[in-house]
Amino acid sequence: MALVAWGALAFGSVYAWAYWPLAIVSAGLGVWAWAATDGWRDPTVTRLAVCLAGVGVAIGLQIVVLPYSIVTWLSPGIDSFFRRYMIAYRPPIAHSLSLQPSKTLVVLLLFVAFGLLLLGTVRAIKRLRLEWFVSQFVGLGTAMALLGIVQFAFLDKDAPLLYGFWRPAYGAAPFGPFINKNHFAGWMVMVLPVVVAYGCAVFLATPRPHGMHRRLWLRWLATVEASRFLLVLVAALVMAVSVVLTGSRSGLASLVTAFACLGIAVWRELPAGRPRWMALGAMAFLIVAALGWGGADTLVGRFGNAPAEFEGRLAAWRDASMMVRDFPWFGIGLGSFERAMLVYQSVDRSSIYAQTHNDYLQLVTEGGALVIAPVVVTVAMMLGILRRRLVPGLEPSLHAWVRIGAVAGLVGILTQSLVEFSLQMPGNAVLFVILLAIALHRPSESRPYAHSV
């Protein structure tokens, strides 16, 4: 949890002084957890490790220095790029397949660190008290939301200072501790479904009045169990309001998508009747109340301006498609998109796109078939594990709901990745890894549990 907090509060760990400690601690925790839990004896973790190693090897091949004649034979677009990129260009004796191997090396090291964290956490997380673990998400998410709301109320929009002293670079749109409001929204999109799912588990495990008499429900609200549920509900509402206040269209759309996944789970898991409709009503209340308190009119205006502002992203996607055409097999090298756009950007060159604002297209552009192939295999394996883990009655109700919340958070951030790059923030990537571990981990008991509400 300290790792997740550092990743978010240190400006999303976008700066090197923040993401290198994050990577070192992530790798150390992953190795320790994997060794302490005999991770190599788990066939599922072993297969996952092999798949992740395949992705790492593919990234590593992009930075291997080869004779230039071999490089141009494997990836002819490289020579054409450098002739346009450099004045008085002379072909080097040797080069890598990546246009910017130093950036690709950074991506590789971060991938290894987060991959080790995933492998260790998948094994170790079942030894934690999951209720305690999720309660920390409630506290951290609420603190992040309040920080964002307070800074939104008092931040100078013309000269923003994060934490009252940090001035982001030109063109930043900060919110909370993040340099970009969309990245803050992406972080919340991952946490909020886990909090809401935890609230569902708390509500369903709490003895409730059988009738609809007001006095019975008022008496129930005075109980400890009801107070805990209301605390989680208020925390979720504060987090939802912070997402609306960001004005992030991608954040709100992906949050609605995540809540839709939760709604499907509620419909599937709960029997027809009052509990199902109360859970669905609570989720609808969160969205409606957050829109009302956060200013729905401003957000609606933002959606109204979307078509005009979307032209820039479309242009970047067209330029990225040209790179895919020129570098189909080995890509331009992970982390090299900004350098490539110095040549390929076709419109509005007053500023250069450093990202495509579509993580999937950027992965295809930078990785080529070399990286995409092992990534597809890894994703297919993870989906197979998830299909086996999401069997009703496999584990206690609380654990099942937290797993569902983690899956919904993953769906939300993957939806936002269609038009944003939140997962390129190391602080968000760490949270993504933790949620993925919660979704993939094996239940602590091998026998099935009776499905109970």
C-alpha cells in the first residue's frame, strides 16, 4: 500500500526521481514475495512468468546492437527515418532496432520490475487479510479525492502549483497530485469499483430489517455494520465527485463502463429481489449524485466540444498508422514514439505528440509484431485464468466481490486506454498490477465455498 501511495502521490511517478525508487521497490517486493511463498511451485504462476519473460525478451531484442546492414534488412524504415531526421546523415556501423534505445531500456526495466511485482503479489495476496487490504484502498482513495477537490477549489488555474509549490511544465492540466487530470481520473477509475464492490459485500453481509418500516431502518442505521457500509458509501461518493470535477470525458466514460460491469455482476450474483435492486440503485445514486454535486453542466459542455478537440487525436492516430506501415515487424522501439513524431507528425507542429492517446495503437506502433505476439499470448492466458477464478461459489462472498471489483476497475482503465495513456504513468501502472494480482490470485482454500449473501 505504501508503494501504491508513493506511485500516486509523487505526481503519478512521472519523473525519474519517482519512478526509479518505485521500480526498485516493486522488483524487491515481487522477488521476496515469490520466494517466500514458493511461487515457482505454482504451475499457473510459472506459466505466467514464462509468458511475461517472452514479452521481456521481445522488448530486449529491440535494443540489441546489430550491424547496420542487418538492421536495415530487418527494418528498412529505420534508414529512411534517420535520413529525414538528421542533417548530413551518415549510416552508423551498428544500431539497434529501436529508434531511441535508451528509452526502450527504461521501458524494459520498468516492465521487469512490475512483472516481478505481479508474480509475487499473485502468490502473496491470498495470505493477506483482504478486508484490511481493501480498507486501505478506501482510505487512500478518499484522501486522494479530497486532495483533488481542495486543490480544485483553491488552485490558480493560470499558474497551477501542485502541493502549493510544484509548477508543472507548460500545457499541463493538473488535478490532485497528478500532472494530468485524465491520469488522476484513470487512477480513480481503477480504485472506485473495488471500493463499491467492497461496499456491496459489506451490505450483503449485514443483517438488515425484513420490512420497509422506517423505524426499523433507522434502528439498523445505528448499528456498527450499517455505519461501516455508510462510511464506504460516502467514501465512494467523494471519489466519484472528484472524477466529475476533473472534467475528464474519458475518465467519466470509463467509470460508467466499470460500473456497468459491476451492474452485470450484481444482476448475475444476486437473486432477484430487494438486495439486487438496492445494490443497483446505490450504484446509480453514486453516478447521479456525483454528476449533480460535481457540476454536470460543465461536463456536458466538455462532451459538446469533444468532436473539435478529437481532431488532434485522429491526426496522431493517422501518423501512427504510417509508422505501423513502415515498421510492421519490429516496431520503432518502445518509448520511441515522441522521437518518431519529429518526422511523422503531419499537422500542427507547434508541439509534438509524445503519445498516441491510444495505448493499443501505441503498443502496435512501438512494438510491432515482435512484441505484440507474446503480449497476445500473455493476455489470452490471463483471460483463461480469470474465467476459472470468476466461478460463483468458489470463495467467500467478500473475496468474490473484491475480485469482481478489481476486474471492473481493470475494464474501466482499459476502456480509457482507447483514448488516453494513463497506464503509461508508473504510479497508475503499479495500481494496475495490484488489481491484476487481486483478479488472478488463487483462492486460499482449494474446496469450493457455499455461495452465500
